[in-house]
Amino acid sequence: MIGSLRGELLDRWPSGEVLVEVSGVGYRVTVAPDTAAALGEPGSVVFLHVHHHRREDAETLFGFPTATDRIVFESLLSAHGVGPALAMAILAVHPPTALARVLVDDDLDALCLVPGVGKKTAARLLVELKSRLDVGGLESAALAAVGSADAGAAVGGSPVADVRDALSGLGYAPDEVALAVRDLPDDVDSAELLRLALQRLAA
């Protein structure tokens, strides 16, 4: 069972796969678009946490930038009717800490933003995922990001800039971050601005 890979990035394909060579062996790994972009150019040394998915007719490797992403992916797979493709789609829209907030808020509409998830599926997922995911643990990561942002503000940093850094730390892509912080007021504390930004991203 493969749990992680460290090696040279040889190639990437529009299908969402990357080719990572480890000790002369090339592994095809399915990753999210933002993960593929973050790996850099071919020739870069990369590291991925891996879920080794086995079926009767195939074996597929799914790669993640952090252990938390992999754990949440595996928790999603344990939910009824959630396969690898849907689990990847959920994480592409809602990274782990954002997904924790969705579950805490019972935000049905936010889950419906995931392609292929309707109201009934979203309602079932809210119930199942709350029992399977360590929501408190995921939330602590978000609170840590907020705390770092507030600390930056205390030494003279811009609250909007702090929120931008916090969202990046939570795994949001640069274009998502730019959209979330656009025209945010600069006279509000970082924690409140982060809540506003997350609401925008959920909408």
C-alpha cells in the first residue's frame, strides 16, 4: 500500500494526472488542479501524500499536498455514494478547513456548489460527514490561520493582507483569494474579514 511519494515530476496531463518518478519507477497520480499547479514545472522534486485506491479492475493513486487533505478524502470515501471523483470534487470546492465550516454551519447551499451534488445528496452528506470527520480538528487549523493573521495585524500589517495570507494558508487558489478579498473594508479586524471572505467563497 503506497502512502506517499517523493521524486521528480516528469509530466502532467489535462486529465488531472501527474507522473512522478521515484527510484526509476514512474507513478501516475491523480491530483486536484490546484495541486498540479503548485507542484511546479517538470524536473521539480515533489512530495505527495497518497491514497492508494484499489478496485477489482484497477488501482489508482490519488495525491494530496498535506496529510489532512488525504485523511479528509478518505473520510469522504467512507460516506454512502461518494466515490473518488466526487470526493476530489468536494475538496476542490471546499478545502478541509472550509469543509469544516460548512459542516458546523449546516450550510446545505455551500455543498450544492459541488458539481453533481443536489439538495438531497448534500443533506445526507452533512449528516454523514459530521460523524466521520474531526470537525473540531479541522476548525483548529482555521483558527490558527486567523490567529496568525491577528498577530500580523498587531505588528502593523494590513488586515486585508492578513486575510489574504490566511486564505492562502487554508489552501485557496490565488484567483479565489483575489475574488474573496476584493473591496473588503480595511477598518475591520482580521477575524471578521476572514468570515466575510469565506462567505464570499461559499457563495
